[in-house]
Amino acid sequence: MKKSIVISLFAAAAFPLAALAAGTHAGGHDMPASHGNMSMSEHSAMFGQPGDPAKVTRTIDVVMNDNMRFDPSSINVKEGETVRFMVRNAGKIRHEMVLGSLDELKEHAKEMRANPGMVHSEPNQVNLKPGQRGTMVWQFTQPGKVDFACTEPGHLEAGMAGQVEVAH
């Protein structure tokens, strides 16, 4: 009886420690070497922020497919605009749409290759199983170019990327 209690206590203590040691997706995989000392949300603030669904000014439909392409792959918005991306995975494999700089997206893709099957939830991304639909609401606060890509293993490398042009 005492042995089973000791084992239960050990297991109860070990699982939370293992989860903490593994890091999180919040804060950009806890990857200080690749993301400096900024969290994913701090990087996102350089080009925008999660949008308020009540303030959406436009909805843009985006289709992801197994040809490793987004449709459309080029999107134009205005600075300050809050956009709802209605994203659909028309493929037979998992895809995601992640907003960020190309360097961040490449680093994220590298992390995804090292951890196959990793699924995450950040305001600047939507991850969908085959046939699923999802939404992402984003406010573009800075003029310039914002990249987006699928960081599932091999997808970015196969050309599954696009760009948002934010006009002043």
C-alpha cells in the first residue's frame, strides 16, 4: 500500500516537471537563441496585434492545399486595418497559416521539424487538420511587408508561403 502511494506521489510530481522542462509554444517555443529575448507576442507587435473581432473591417478567405500553396499568396491591407482570415485546409494533410517575419517562420519551421506532430495555438496562427476551417483576426499596425507560411515539416521549404503588403 505504501509503495503504491509513493509511486503515485512520484508520478504526480514528475509529470508537471516534465511539462515545464519541455517549454511552451506560448512565447515562441521559449527559444531565446532564435527569437532574442522577445516572446512571440512581442515579435508580433512589430507588425501588428491580435484583432478585436468586433472591429473587423474585412474578411479574407485563404485556402491551403497539398500543392504547398496558399490561395491567395499575396494580400494587400491598410495600416490599422483589422482583418478576419477565414482559412480552409483543402488538403489531405495538416497545414497552418502563421504570420511573422521570414526569419521567424524559418526558425519556427526548423523547430517543427525537430518536434513532428507539434500543435500550438497562438493569436498569429491557425493550424488545421484536413478539411477543417478556422479563423484568425489580426490588426496590422505597421506599414511594410508581413510574411506568412505553413511551418509544418517540409511545407515552407516546398514554397508554402505568402506575403501581406501593409500600405501606409
